[in-house]
Amino acid sequence: MSQNFSIGDRVRVRAAYPPGHVRTPYYTRGKEGVVMGLAAVMANAETLAYGADGKPDIPIYRVSFPQTQLWPDYAGDPSDTAVVDIYEHWLVAAGGSKT
Amino acid sequence: MRRHHDMGGLVADPVVPSEHDYAPWEKRIDAIMRLTTGDGELFAIDELRRAIEEIGPGAYDEMSYYERWITAMTNLLLEKRVVSVDELGRKMAEIEARWKAEAAQ
Amino acid sequence: MSDHPQPHPFQPDIEDSPFTRYQVMAESVIELLTEKGVFSADDMRRTLERIDAITPAQGSRAVARAWVDEAFRARLLDNVNAATAELGIDAGPIPIRAVENTADVHNVIVCTLCSCYPRMLLGLPPDWYKSRAYRSSVVREPRAVLEAFGTHIPDGVEVRVHDSTAELRYMVIPMRPAGTTDLDEAGLAELVSRDAMIGTAVI
């Protein structure tokens, strides 16, 4: 299936807060990162969690966030990062809509 | 809304690198998971995660890891009508009585 | 409040018992599912044997091979499940990704949302990995958490935290320590601790 993002793309995690089963950590929402690569193309955990078949499969990206972007008061080395696997439907191109 | 299981970055106690050897009852709960999830099985691992999240903030932190698992798996088995409340209640009473009798011997 | 490994002492409906309500629930579920033919007593026995058979030594073997065999290292980085199968290790159906420590990057693994862990390769996770303290802190102050394990990562080395949020698992390939050129593969494997493959330790 086609993928909307490529390695090196700057992306932002949608600042959405739906109830229910979500695999996008709260601390990444609304934050900007860089696509490191495609982690997998997999069934959607958000629907699998309620007994559906999880189809269609969705690209999941490894997104790298500078720790200083996640935590303004980050005390470690400025080069430190967190890498989080995020489903494509949670990502927008950085600079795009916040929701 | 931040849900209670979604804890990355929250202020927490210092990490203590503690561990224990898993007890047989914990491994048995792990085995139930392995035998009930996956293709063609009773529920998806994502459903188990969802059911664990639904345990609720207070109980979630009060229970140990495998206590959360068996609570969530039992709820899923009830939801999916694999077992009924009545048969579960009777079976639990039977096992409790059996174990108490064994302990008294 | 952190996870506590032992059954907690407050059991209002089974007082003075050597067992907890949760243990009774577990055994009830096992007996009911066995009676209904979902699995057999034999399935349960075999599954328990398999749980006991999976130890971090499986991952240690794979790391040691990667240290001595450049082509294997590339295959391990490409696909852990396929590469470990070459060693006769069944890493299960869930894809595992290996991330490699270098002079410039130190990797550490967490699952902030639940407690995902490469259990089919490394066995059951340690308690601290599942604790609220670790899950909350390691993404925000990884260096302080690593210090709690006696692990100091120098400034200038990137600490890269991997949060296993999807249906993927991670393992760390630690750096081969200096002064180990005369060790054979089995000797090297003995150096590779579980915590080094989670990333909370270096070797």
C-alpha cells in the first residue's frame, strides 16, 4: 500500500484526544519529529481492540523526537531523542493542521 | 484527556531495579494469554490491552501485573460469552473450597 | 505507586487464605476453558514448559554471533526473527527489531503504554520494566534512570529511547567490550546480560 511519508520528512503528531484504545502516547501529541523509517504496515490496533479485523493495514512510522522538543525543561544532552512507532493516520506534515 | 495507563513522562517514584522469580500462578496466567490470543483464538492482544486499560485508574495501580491480566481476560471471556457469570461463580466457589480443603490437610 | 510483584495482602473475600482471589479466578478460567475444549491440559503443560524454556540466553547467543559474524549482524539488524531462526531460536510471530549501540548512540527500550517486551526471545520481563516508575520516567529523564542501574552514558553520546507502542518489539545490540578478542562465541554470549539487551546496562 502507498505511504504518505518518507525518511527525513518532518511530521507532527495530531493533537487529538479521543476516548478508547489508542497507541499514540499522550506525550507525543502535538509534537514535531522526523520520520526515521517505516516500522511496519500493520492492522489497526484501534479497531482490533474492539473485536474488528483491523483492516485495512496502516503504515506505522518510526518517528524521532528530540527530547528537548518533548520536554522543554529536558536536562540531558541536547542530542538525546525518543523514537516512537506511530500510525500514519496520527501524523500530518509539520506546518500543517494541528488536528 | 490523558488516560491513566498512558504514563510516559509523568512524575514518578525513582526507578528501583527490583525483580522476583515469577510464581507458578503468574506463569499460568501468562499461559492462558498465550492459549487464548492470536489468529483464530478467543481475542486479540489489542483487546486484552484495551480491557486492561478499562480496569480503571485506582484498581490498575493497586493490582499487580498478572492480576490485571487475569481480570482483563476474564472480562473479555464474559463479554464474548465464552463463559458466563454463573459458571464462573460456581467454578470459583468450587476451586476455593477445594484449595481450602487441601490446605487444611 | 509502583507495581508490586507479590499478591497484595488485602483480600476481603478470601481472608486468611494462602491464595488470592486472582489465583482462584485464573484457575477457574483454566478449568472452564479446558472443559469447553478451548485448550487441553496438555496445551497448558506445554505452554508452561515453553515459558520456562525462554531465557535471555537466547538473545545473548544472537548478540554474540552478531559480534563475530558481520553478515549475521546485518541480517539480525534486518530481521531478528529470521536471523535468530538460523540459530535454532523461535522468536515467535511478533516482529522484533534490533537497534545497535555505537560510540555515538546508546539505545534503551520501554513500553510506556503497557509493558511490551520481546518475551518470545528474552523471556518474561523483570518487574522494574513493568513498573510505573520505569514506564513514566525513562522517556523523560533517561539518563537519570540509567544511573539508577549504575549506567553512565557520557555527554555527547545520544541516548535514544524506543517506546514500543505498536505491535513490534525491540532489543538492543550492545557494543562489544574491549579486550574480548580472545573470547570465543560462547564466552562472549556469557557477557551479554538481559539488561544490556534492554539498554539499561552496558557491558
